[in-house]
Amino acid sequence: MALTVKLIVDGTNLTSKLGERSWSVNQVDGAAIDTMQFVIHDPDNSVTQVQRGKDVILEKSDDDTVRYFGGIVFRVTTIPVGLGRELHVIAQDWKIILDKSSFSARYTNVTDKAVIAAGFTAAELTEFNVTDDVEVIRTAISGITFQNSSVRAMLDQLADMTVATWGVDPFKKLFYRKLSRTSASASLSDAPDDSLTFPMQNSQRVLEMGMYNAVEIKGTKRASADVTDTYPGDGSQTFFKLGVDDKHAIYFAPDGEDRIQIYHNTGSEGSPSWAEDTVGLEGADTNGVAGITVLINILSGHVIFNTAPLARATNGWQIKGKYLSAVIGFAEDEDQIVLDGRMYKKSIGMGNVDNVDSLQDVADEFLNRNGPKDVIICDTEYDTFKIGQTLEVTNSIYGISQKLYYVEKIRLAMKGKTVSQSRMTLQSVKKE
């Protein structure tokens, strides 16, 4: 599916100067920098637009709503050719501008979207669209400070806090959204129908062990659901440490109560009868005063009874409340664990995240990127696949049928001044 293209540098159409078989565009997933390389033939030394820092746009020749690249000239190498010259150019996409920016500010009690808008304004990058594809993920950031920070650093910091992904498209439109992938409208197959499935050309499959086959992402700690832990008694012990023998250190009252609940057994081991104690706070209250029968120290995690619980092997006394539980996202490649013969697990702390679904997204994405690799590299003439999209791949030689991959890299290749193929790197999706 050949597409003619148009090259615009510093507002000037230089397509007629674009050398045949001279250009390529490399697109990558995430916030990394996309690049473009091209050659300008300048036999009369008349081209003045190709200079460092000038805008570069590569778009569909008959449709300026379709852009393959947008960025700035990074490097120009001049090579004499006869009485003229060739300009060998490397351009980097708009995200490089975010690296070169700098601002200082503090924002309090605002959304992450508001921080982004204010940061771009403070850095004088108002030419970027930071509205249309920017989600509100964190509704109230209590306080965040940037000191001589780049806009990229700001976005990276916010993305870490909110478990988001971000990037900039060729039209200078920023996207900032929850980790997610969209499905492509077509798939690849070695038996294509050229309608919904398209051929894989010059393909290869690479299987690699990877660094990890499992990952655990720990977020902030929060109160658990109500739990009841039962402890033994010996008839003489009044001091008990909480959180021993796989029990919990209780920090909060159960639902509907203003204090942690403690009970002692007035019945037998096999037929307990639970009598509620009056709980006071050690340091503020005193056992035996105002009817208080047991003191609790939440910080050090212990209780002190006024009267020792009866001798019972397990059912001496009970405590009911909530403990602090870390929000966790976990992902594993079970098949790879079997192949490796052990679990290679990575543990990561994200103490600012309290949403289990967000942490699970991070865990899944981490394993996709850092786990065992199942990579397919292939050419396709189907030109509408986009970075980050998922698609199904079927190939009888590789022994896969409708297996899900995501587009990690795209290299636009060409013949003459047309896009003839997309060289894609696909990474298997381990968690959907």
C-alpha cells in the first residue's frame, strides 16, 4: 500500500529535494524520542531552510491530517557533490523540546491535568495542545514542587505518581492517560485475506529469557477489612504483643465503632463465651479506672489486661479491628516459571499509589516490557498500525494462532518517495 509523502522543513515544501531511498522514520512506544533521517539534494546550494532547530513535518501528500513525523532538525551533515551538496539530516520529534525546557513552580490542591497545563505555560510551551487528550487521574495533589525542572521531568514525575503513560503526537498534541492499549483494526497472518488480515513479510521470531518472570508492585498501605484475631491465655499473662504467629498488628477500629474491640473468653476452649472488654489507650487511660479493663498501645503494638485472660490453648482472648495492608499488583508468566525452573521476581515500591487496579496495570506492563521476550519483527504493507496498539498474529511456522502482540516499534521504509512498507517490532502481550 504505497503512499506518497510530503516533506516540510521550516514551513517550506522540500519534497522535490528529498532524495530517493533516503529517508526513514523510527517510532517507539512510550515517551522515548522518535527520529527521522533524510537526505536533501541541493545541486545549486539554494536550500536555506534546513538548519538546526527548524521544524520538520512528514505527512501524507494528499491529506495533511495524516502525519508520520513531527519534530525539529537535530543534526545536519553537509557533503559536497559536484558543484552542489547533499544535506544528511537527523530530526527528533517534538518531545525533545520538553527536554530542553525549564521552569520552577509549586502547585497545591490541584488535579494532575491542571499541573500539566500550568507547567507547559510556565515553561512557555503554549504551542502544545495539553487539553484534548489529557485525563484527570489524580483529582487532588496536595503539593508538588518543581525546581528548574524540564517539562519531561514533570510529566515523568506525574506519570509515576498516577500510573499513567504520556507522549506527544506529530501534531504537538500531548496524551496523558491511564496505562491502556487500543486494538488495531486488522491483524497479521501467513494466510491473509487482505481485508482484515494482512501478510507478514520478511518476518522473524525471537524468544528471549528476559530478566523476570514475575513482578510484585507494592503501593501505599491502607486499612484492611475488619479482621478478628484470637490469642491464647495462660491465666497469669496480662501483657500481649500484637501481630505474632501470623496475626495482625491492629491499628484501626472496626466499621461502626470508635475503638478497637477486645474480648476475653469466659467459657471453655471448645465452647468459648466472649465477654467484651472496655478498651483504653495506654498513656492516656489507666486500667481499672472508669471501667477500663484493657489498655492498647497502637504504636508499639501491644495490649495490657487488668485481669489475665483464662488459661486457654487458643481461645484466650480476641481482638477485632483493621490492620494496615499494602495495595499490591502482581503478575507472573506461569509457563516461563516452569521453563526457568524457578521464579525470578522483581519487587517494586510505589508508595504514592493506592489503587489496586492501577498497580495491576503497572505489574502487567512491567512484565510485558521486562519479562520473557516473544518478539516478532516483520514488514507489512498495511500502513495504519500505530505504536502501542495490540493485534493478533497467526503464523503456522511459529506455531501461533491469534496470539496477541503490541506494536513496540515502527520503522517506515520507502521506495522512491513512497511508503512501501512498515518494519514493525511486535512484543507479545502477557497480560491483557
